[in-house]
Amino acid sequence: MRKRQIFLITGWTVLTVVFLLIPSSTPRLIFAVLTALTALVAIFVSNRKERLGETVNTQLEKTERVSFPIDSLFEATIDSMHEGLLVVDRDMRVVASNPVAYRLFGTTPRVVNQQRLTELTRNPEIYKAFLDALRGVERSSVKVDTVGPERLVFELRVTPLPSENGSGPNGALGVFIDITRTEHLESVRQEFLSNVSHELRTPLTSILAFVETLETGALEDPESSRRFLSIIRKNASRMHGLVDELLELTAIEGGNVRLRVAEVELRPLVDESIASLAAKADAQGIRIHNQVPEHIKVYADARRLERMLMNLIDNGIKFNKPSGQVTIKHESGSRDRIIVEDNGDGIPQHHLERLFERFYRVDRARSSDNMGGTGLGLAIVKHLALLHGGEVTVASELEKGTSFTIHLPHPREE
Ligand code: ADP
């Protein structure tokens, strides 16, 4: 029995004697019950505390018993790191490294270890960072670009490793953090912002210039006023179109667009798209042919498919010659293929790969300034096709024309 329990039982006995001395029987009974209860609770709590203490102690003892050789622990840790790790001694000889570092220097473990840093890399940034660390200067971060088939960008942090006798660093430990993806995303973001600003600034500058001209006298001349107002309206609607398409593209890319996929009869949908663009086609003397057979059904979100068709037909009109033609066809196969082809200008082959990028234009001046294009139409088509589980492809021949194909999967059998 524990000391605390002996103490409690003694206390309880004393109290029992006291209660026997109480003359009246009812208070004596109450006092007795209370004393007994207090004693029981105290013993229970004290036992429980002890049991808990024992468990913790047992676990602590167990933990102390588990141990690993420090070498294998270190090796396992550095091998599983996402960062590259390189440790050099005072003579700049590599004494430890990990698989990410081998990949970084494009070599094997046997070659890395025991080599001097200068033999491993000619990159002056890396060398200088390690040298500084050996002199006791810790460089917080150095950006390192690798050269080779795959361009990688790393942030390097080198820490001095102190010697046991305190006579300055005995070596240095460098950690290479891969920031290639972050860098890429940052440059895409910057390019995107500069494109948006550029696209908005051009019509805005034009609007401001014409408003100023009207204010400084042109308003008195009704004919000039009408002409300037129509230019202002054209530029304002171009900005409006750009903002609309940007919002749409952002929503699709951000996964915020939910498709309502169902069986859609294709021919009437193509007719509707043609009808919306008829005035524009007429103005440029372009003829549009719907060659989709009757009763062909595809599996798509009707509104989004119409959007894709409109963007492609619109381009077929814009980048065509007077009295050119745009034809819409359908082909069946493992997937439905909807083809929009024109006999217009055609696109040089080296542009095809980047054609579906946001703001990519083959002839910037022609597309944006004279045709009201935003450079986002094909990017929207691409993303909507992907959202349908399909894709869009292009084939083109200069002076002969261009053909875009939307590939749509068949519905999956349940
Ligand atoms: P835009 O608003 O400029 O039409 P798009 O994303 O729809 O933007 O098209 C990107 C570029 O691809 C166009 O600027 C044009 O240079 C080229 N292009 C698209 N469709 C055609 C086509 N049918 N014929 C020739 N060039 C085309």
C-alpha cells in the first residue's frame, strides 16, 4: 500500500472516532456518510494518478530502448529529402550528397562523393556560396540556374559547419531547393498581366483621344461627332468583349464551370451559330456552309459547344479573303469530330504549336487592330474541349486554308 493511501485511511479512522463522539444520531449519520465518500473518492483519484504515471513511465522506458544507428538515420533522412544536399569539407571536397543532388549535377553518387566542388560544377554562384560559408559567412539564398537539356532553377542556402575546437568552419552544408515551377508560374503571371494591360490600354487610349477631340471642338460638327462616337463605341465594346472572355477563361481554368452534358442535335446548333455571324460574314463576302448531316447527335453542353463553334467560325470569317468560304462538317469514329475549315490565309506551321495559348496571335497588328480580336478565342475553345474530355486540333496550309477539329468523346456506357 502507498504512503498516500495509509495517510488517507488514518485520517478516515480519526474522523470516524470523532463522529462516534457526536451525541445526536442524525448529524452523526450524515457526517459518517460524507467522510466515507470523501475517503473513497480520494483513494480512487490517487490510484488513477498512479496508474497514469505508470503508463507514461512504461512508454518512456520503451522509447528510450528504441534506437537507430545515427549514420543510417542521417542517410535515410537525406535520401528522402525533396531538396538537393551537398556537404563539403574545408578543402571543398564533397563528403556527402543525396539523390536530388546527383540529378542536379547530372551525375552518379560514385562521381559526386570524393570530388572537388570545382570538378562537379563550373557554376560560379554555387562555388562562391560555399566559399563564403567556409569563411564563416552564411548566404541566405542564391538563385542558381542549371544548364542542360532541362533548365532548372534552384535556391541555394549554404550554412557553415563549425569545427569541434571552435577554430572556424570545418566544412559547409548546401541545400538546393527546386523553385523551377514557382519561377515558371511567376513568369506566366507576369506575362499574363502585361498582356491584359496592353490589350486594355490600346482601346482605352483610343477612347480618350476621341473624347478629347470631341471636347475641343469636333462636337460642333455633326458628321465628325457621329464618326468619332462610332469609333468610341467600337473600342468600348472591344474592351467589354475582352473582359467577358477573360472572366470566362478564368472561370473555366479555375474549374468553376460545370457542364450540362446531354445529347445535342448538331446540325441545328451549327445553323444557330451561323445565323449569329451571318451579318459579319455578309459584310466580308464570306459564305458559310453547314454540311453536318441531319439527325447527327453529339454528347456535349449545347451552350458551350455553340461557343466553341462561334469562335472557330468567327476566325474562319476574319482570317479569310473576300468571297472565301467556311465549312462545318461532322465525322464519326472512336470520337465525334466536328470540323470547321476555311479556305483563307492559312497559318505558318511554326505558329501552330502555340496557337491555343492566351493572347497568342500570328499577326498581332492585323488581328487586334482591324478585326476586334482578343487573342483569347482559341484558348477558350481549347479549355472547353478539354472540359468535355476531348480536345481541339488544327491543321493549316499557307494560302490554302485552315481546319480546326473538335474531338468529343462518346458517352460512357454505364
Ligand atoms: P483572335 O481574337 O485574335 O481571333 P484567337 O485566339 O481566336 O484570337 O486566335 C489566335 C490567332 O490565331 C489569331 O490572331 C490568328 O492569328 C490565328 N488564327 C485563328 N484562326 C485562324 C484561321 N482560321 N485562319 C488563320 N489564322 C487564324
